[in-house]
Amino acid sequence: MFLAAALLTAPLTALAQLSIEITGAGANRIPVAIADFGGDSANGQALALVVRADLERSGLFRLVDPSGLPSGEASTPPYADWKSRGADALVGGTVAPAGGRYETRFRLYDVQKQAQLGGQAYGHAAGQVRLIAHRVSDYIYEKLTGEPGIFSTRIAYVVKSNGRYELQVADADGNNAQTALASREPIISPSWSPDGSKLAYVSFEAKKPVIYVHDLTSGRRHVAANFKGSNSAPAWSPDGRRLAVVLTKDGNSQLYLVGADGSGVTRLASSPGIDTEPQFSPDGQWIYFTSDRGGSPQIYRIGTSGGNAQRITFDGPYNVTPRPSPDGKSMAYISRSDGSFQLTVMDLATKQTQILTDSAKDESPSYAPNSRMILYATEVGGRGVLAAVSADGRVKQKLSVQAADVREPAWGPFTK
Amino acid sequence: MRKSIPALFAAFSAAMMLAACSSQPPAPEQGPATVSDGTSSSTTTAPVTASGLDPYSLAALKDPKSAVYKRSVFFDYDQYVIKDEFKPLVEAHAQLLVKNPKVKMLIQGNADERGSREYNLALGQKRADAVKKALMLLGATEAQIESVSLGEEKPRCTESNEACWAQNRRGDMLYTGEF
């Protein structure tokens, strides 16, 4: 376990590197052996380390020590030896130079059945070993759990340090952090476009909240909403064409729809108080939001084309920040009880709820695109950190940056 | 709703007393600023000091003894109702705006750090709007006042305790040049 944490803090480019500490794991973990990849041994070892860390961090796998057994791809690995070490699955592969580039190949073996489960080959540049390792992890994860892996996805978050705010984007394991926007004024509410190419967010750089849409590859951005008053809480429609936003141009904080290019603003709902934090359901039919229309902040939903709002939360005086899961089955949100603000999930079919944390200042939940993990902001020792918990509450991780506050996480979509 | 000027002066002293025991940080101690009687000098130019002027002028904003010196209205947790103790302060600023129709004000609403950032942004907006509405009921015009929210993003006090949070649940009335 500590191997993974040490590996992930290995120095890279960004100064404010996220480090991940695993604090809990699933009950039934699949024992898997990831042998060092053969061929170019430095790259092969580096790749295997990343794959091991990925699988371990998911909480669904137990790593079996591969030392002393043959590495590389083989038509028939020594199944009996792997079985005696307790491995149910084995990965063997190579990273080999190929015409100025590299080729990475691997196979996944079922040790119990003594059979190959499949394999992949990738051509890539020398600097793409981590990227390829995450692809390998995604393949293994999907073959062994039946669900898509999220190791190749990215996360966005805001780092506050010395009065400076940075909107950063990193790989899901916290590596390769890059700053998309740096500002002396606050940045909040980053939201990924469904294709993962853009972030919408709220920046206070104009001394008031204004919504921008920022293309990550080009670094170009445009104003999506800058009306009189406050412009905040952007959320993308599943087709990526519209944003649900909160504007105060007509008075209270109210819900509107606006084109992602900033065109054609229309009002979505009306209430005499606060409506905020809109979020589309994955099928695009509903918008979940927070409102104090009933006297305290609670979660409601309304049809995307209008209609009456339905109240979703009833327990407790404060339920905010609804985040429907990408599979549409659950909703993560923050509930307050006894003065503590905690990450909670609701099964949308049964309305059963479960508090997932024992912390007191949870905020901003964000589902992984496979709905398996939830990333959120919390506070440890007076400092803002990110944490992730599996949707069943068993697997827990903490992601922190030294001497800085990290907040406002948003987990990006699957990469194509 | 409109109050007479004498009523406002009565309210003014009450406001100062209440403000003194509110959780607001104390105003800097300072004597009356060079109030010359104008006789000890050969020149007859009267010093332009706040205390000698119209209590609802822009100059009065900088006079710690003036009714418009304080700018902050404090709110209860998760609330955006102006408490009685802050009504005299709001009335004084309304008078200033009424008497100086060209003067513009920016109201910044704030919230404490607990709970959702976006909800707190909305809460700060409701607080700023509550102050704006009160000022307009007292005669200030829509064109004079803009209300914005800073949510929990610009805390005046950064510790995690109730005394600090109370400081941050606030609407600040700022005039041109102050924001």
C-alpha cells in the first residue's frame, strides 16, 4: 500500500503535485500479479509500477509479489508457480523500441483456468509510458471486474496557495498536473464538457462571478455568461451544447439554460428564494438542483423542458450539491447533521441514503465516469484536501498538495 | 416606511450603541480631525472636516463618528433577513444615497465557509439584495446600487470558529472609489 503512495509522489514537473494516500480497501480483492514488463527494462519496470499502483488504488485488487518469476509475454506462463503465490490473474508484457518509438504488448492470463483472457498492443512515444500504463490498467480492470476502468481519465481541481488560485488538470492518479488558469481572484465550480476537451468554471477575475468556457488544448476561452449580477454554477448538458447556469440578472439566484457559446439564454425555473447548483441527469431529462423554496436548502429536480419541481431530499435541515451518478442510479450530495457536512449517496429508485464519510467539512462531490468512485473536497488539519471514496463507502483515498489548499474537484469523462 | 430626519437621528445614536457592542471590529481610535475654529489664523479658510459637515455626505463616510462610517450588516447563520440592530445603519446610508443621487454604491454579500460554495454564493447574493431592497424602500434608486456576492471566497476572518464565521456573514456597503 505504501509503495503506491511513494511511487505517486515521485517528482515530476509540477511543483504542487497531488499525492495519494490509500486509507481503505474493498472486502474481496482480486489477487493479481503484474510482472515487470520485459524488453526495455527501465521502461518495463516503470510501466509495471504504474499499473500496480492503479490497480491497488482502486481497492478492488490485491497485488501478488512477482519477483523471481519470468516476466514478459509467454504463450504458457508457469501457471503452477503463480497459483502457489495465490494469484488469480497474471499480466505479462514487453516494452520494446520500434523505429524510434516504442511498442508495448501485454497479455492477461487467468491462473485458475490456465487460459489467456486477452491482450493489447500499443505503439507510442518514449514519454507516453504512463499514458500507456493507464490504458493497460483500464483493460485489466474491465476484463476482471466487468466495468470500464477510469485510470486514463483526468481530474480538475483548484489549488489555493499564498493568495493565488490555480485551476489544474491532472491524471486521475494525481500525476502530470498542469495549470490551465492562474489568478489572484477565486476560481470555483469547474465542470467538464462531455467530450473532455473543455472546462466551464466561475472566475472572480472581473471582481464578480463570471462563467467562462476554456478549451484545454488551445488554452483559449470565452465568456459563456456575464450578465448583470452573479453568474455561476455551470453544468454541461449531456450533448455538450448547453450549460445550465445560475444567474441573478432578474433578482434572486435562479436557473437558466444558455448555449455553451454564450448564446440564447432562457429561464428554466422560478422560485422566490435561492435556486442553484443545477446538474443534468445523464439522460438529459432532468435537472437536479438545490433550492431553499421550502424554507431550508434541499434538493429538487425539474424537467429539462420545464414543469413542476419535485423535491428529492426530505431528511435533515441542509442537503445541497446534487450530483447524479453517470449510470443514473444514484445521487451524491452533501448533507448536514449535528453540524457536520458529509458526503451522502441516495439510491434514486429506493430513496435509501447512506453517509459515506466520517469527516465534517465535505464539499463538491464528483463521480468517476464509471460511477464506482466519488471524488470530493474535505478538510484535514485545517487544510483543504481532496478525497475519494467508493460508492459503497469501502475504499478510501486522500489526495493532497503540500502547503496548499485543494478544493473544487471535478472528475473528467472517459477519454475516447 | 420613510422616516423623518429627527427619527433618523434618534436611530443614529441607537445604531452607534448597538454597533459598538456588535461583533464588528472596533473603528480605529482617533480624535476629531483638526477641527479649527477658524479664528486663530489670519486666513479664514475653514477646514473641510467630516464632523463639521452634513452627516450624510461622502466626506462623512470617513468620519468614525458619523452614522455612515460603518458599512457592514451582519446576518445569522443561513439567513438573509436584516436584523433590527442594523436597520439604523441602513437608514443612514439610504439618507446619504437620497441626498446624493449621483453617488453609486456596490453591496458585496458574504457567507461563512461552511457548506456549499455555490449555495454560499447565492446566500451572499440574497444578503446583498436584502440590503439593496431596504435602501430602495428608504428612497435610494435602483440605478445607484449594484449588489454582488463574494460567497465564502473572501473571508474577513479566516479561523474556523463561530466568532469568525459571524464576521463573515455580512453585507458591505461600498461607495465609488472603495471597490
